[in-house]
Amino acid sequence: MPYPATGAEVRRPDLEGVLEEFNLQADRAGFAATRILPVYNVPVDSGKYHYIPIEELLQKLSGLERAPGAGYAQTDFTWKEGSFATQELGVEIAIDDKMRNRYADFPMEVAAAKLARDMVLRHVEVAVAEALLDTTTFAHDDVTVAWDVSASATPITDINAAMEAMFETNGVYPNKLVVNRLVYQNLLACEQVLAKLPTTRDKTQSNLGAADLASAFGLDEVVVAGGAKNTAAKGQEKSIAHIWGSAYALLVKTMDDSGSPYDVGVGRLLHYSADGSNIGGTIETYRDNPRRGDKLRCRMEATPKIYYPECGYLLGGITTVSE
């Protein structure tokens, strides 16, 4: 008998339990959203948040010296107020009784749960990429030579210049570079990058990785963002593209996982769980008797939020043919 047998929706922890661990599935799909915007659980689905401007966090305070019997200097930060609203996301997949019987030896519910969660996570990935690859939000500049011109490109020079531009303007250095797989492969072929690696390193491209690029650039991590999207409308000829396009590379200072209001970084993925949402997707099923089948649902309530645009910098002109 299909589960559940009634029309009421039922939470399916059994299906959630057999899915791959959330971060593992995201990594295998090339999704990088939570590596750039750490998840932060919010107590309400919309409201206010507070932050301190970067310039005040870096401001020199006078009179920190304390004389015997005197008090200590007091901070006088100006807390600014912002707003947020999370968005519930979800998709349902029909599991028809006839199809279930036809493929009786195949775990239809597990496969449907994997597909539904992939669709939700892909939607989040697209939203995060669109928020972060936005030249109206972040400072940006073009490189001198596209990074797919391996003999003359100077990505180390370009990235160092962008890092200094970030620091001179806002007092922060990035800790990560975000590129898609095409740009990543181009960087591994750049002669300037290869020359920066130790002479003892095997420099054949198949033996190099993101850690080598991070070392060459002086960053904590190079995030290789994968994932594909079909930009064509349903029913039209497909048009497949990178979720993280080849037009820009993103230098970013990320926040930590603590949720501290004193932490400076580009932003967070805000997640509202009070309505039953899990960051990896909540799986539910219910019986659809009129259509003689079950419906499987994956839902999650999460929205990207940019806190400090000063903590991102876009480098354009990185490929000769870009999306």
C-alpha cells in the first residue's frame, strides 16, 4: 500500500534519512551557496536585523588608556537597521500507482525525494548566484587580459590589485575566490599561476587543484561553483548555462557560522525553521486519490541576504567568450 494511505500530508523522516548528507549532495552537484553565504536560522520569517557600519568597526577610539581610579573608554557604535523576509520554496512530484507498480523493483520514493531536493537546492543556488554576481551591488573592474589567454594572462596581478582596492576602500581583505569550472580550468593553465607554484610540484593540470590556486592567490579557498540551469522557458528549446557564469569572478570576505552581529562578511543564507523547514529540505508525502497516486513534496524556507556589499568585488573580462 502506498504511504501514506490517507489524504493528509505526512512528514517523511525515513526518506530524509536515506538522502545523502546535505553538504555532500550540494558538493556533488557543484552547489556552493552555503560555502559563500553561511546558513543562519532566524526566529521569524520577516523582520529587522541590526549591523554596525564597517567604518565604525575600524574607527580609532581615543582615550583607551585608563588612569588608576578612572573608568574605561566606552564604545558608541551606531547600530543601523535592515529588514529581511524569507521565502518558502517547494516542489511536488507525482508518483503514479501504475508507474510505481511498473517499476516495483525501483525505489521510486527515494528517487523522487532526491530529485525534488535537487530542484529546491538548485533554485537556492541560482538565487545566491544572482545576488552575488550583481554589478549594481558590488564594486567591479575588468582584468587586463582574459584568463583564458594562458600565455599572457595575469590573474595573480589582477587579484592582488582587486584585494588592495577592497582594503583601501573598506579595510577588509577577501578570503575566497568564487569561479565556475570553466574559469577554474583556465586559471590552472595560466603561466603566471604555474610559475608561482613550487618547482617541486607536478604542474600537469590533472594533478593540480583548487588548493594550489588558493595558495598562489594568497586566499583561504578557491570555490569552484558548478551546477547548470536551463534558461529557456518550459516547452522551448533548451538553453543550458552555468549557474555561476563565466563573465565574472567573485572575490569575497565570508562570514563565520556564529551569527555574531559583530562579524563582517558579505552576507548569510537566512533560514526560517519554525514552520518545519530543514536547510536540506523537508520531505512530505500525501495521497492524491483522484489521480490514483501519491505526491511527494520537498520544501525549504531560505533567502540570501547581503549584509556588507563592501565585502565583495567582481572581476570582469575574465573570458574571451562569456555568458
